[in-house]
Amino acid sequence: MIHTYYLTLLVITALGSSIMTSYAPAMLARIKRLFTRKKRYQPFTNTKPCGLIQLEVEDLQKKVSELEEQIDNIAKVRYTRDKNQTQKIRNEVKKYLISLQK
């Protein structure tokens, strides 16, 4: 009698575990869906405090001003190079013309 009880309990446990194994993914998905359904919608979850945003804006403005200064310096250097080059060409032409006059 005890053996039939244990055998019946073993068969029921085996059937229950096989059924649970096949339905476990669906049950987990439903449970996760229930938990996510209860979460409140927060549209701006990745926002930063205003102070941090202002600091980032100030840093970016500093970088932009530094880059503008670099561009201005490069433009000045380029202009002086071109100016010096034209001066050198003029001097060479003058020397050549003077040598032709003699």
C-alpha cells in the first residue's frame, strides 16, 4: 500500500515537472509582463540636473572659443606667409629688373 502511494506520488511529480518545464518560459514571460505593467511611465529618466547641464554647456562654450582662437591664429599665420611670399617675389623681380637695367 505504501509502495503504491509513493509510486503514485512519483508519477504525479514527474508529470507536474514535465508540464512545468514546458510551460515555464510562457509563465516567466507573463510574470515579467505583470511586473513591467505596474511600472510608472517616466518620460525623462535619463535627464541630468540643471546644474550639470549648465556646467557641460559652459565647458562646450570654452572649447568652442578655444577652437575659434586656434582658427584665427591659423588664418593670421597663413595671411602673413602669403604676404611674405608676395614680398619676396616682388623683391626678386626688382632685383632682376635692376640687373637687366645695368
